[in-house]
Amino acid sequence: MEATWETEMPRNLTIAPEDRAWAAAAHLSSLAWVLIPGLGILMPIVLILTQEHRPAVKAIAKQALYLSIAAFIVSVVSTILFVTIILIPISILLWAISAIAQFALPIWGAVRSLDGEYFRYPIIGADPTEERGWVDPM
């Protein structure tokens, strides 16, 4: 029997109260590129390396890193498609989807983290149970 999402990952994971602010900061770290280009990739890496003792924060920082890398790749591909002239509509659609994801997912995740809920990004989200030491405090 092949495992599915429902059997692999526990539902309703919660974040310990002492980790909630760090978890929200990890989500919002991917927005750092707004201030300085490249910072959206650097900030999650710093959190991954400095928050080793907080598995929930580390898992969320990995998601933020994956989101930043995916957004960069989509931007490069969209720019190449834009140059081809024929594929300009596809390029504009990719830019729009990427922009919405880059802003909405971190903000939504930060709000949910402050409420103590683990928010997994669609498609690229990290499985927090892979982090050693994850304990569901509830």
C-alpha cells in the first residue's frame, strides 16, 4: 500500500508558544528580498543555521527558502519567455502567480504561526516531522 499525504503527515500540527514569534519571522523572512535583492534567500538560511534547536522554525525557514528559490526560477523563466514575444501572455501569467505567491503565502503563514498552527506551503512545503525533535505540544 502506497502512503498518501494523509497517512504520512499528522494533521493539525501546532507550534509551541515559545516558538511562534520565530515561526512567524521565518515565514516573513522570504519577504526580505523587497528590502535588498538576495536577502530573501539569505535570511531563511540564517534561520535554518541559527535555530537548530527549534525544529518547527527550521522546517518553516526551509519552506521560506524553497519559496524564494522557486520565485527566482519562475522570474528567470518568465523573463526568457517574455523575450520570445510570442509567449508574452504566459510570461505575464507566471509573473502574476509568482507575485501573489511571494506575498500571500508568507503573510498567511505568519498569521497562522502566531495562532500556533503549522502552515505548509502548497507544493513546496517542508514536512516538519522530518525535523528531529519535533514535538506536538498539544
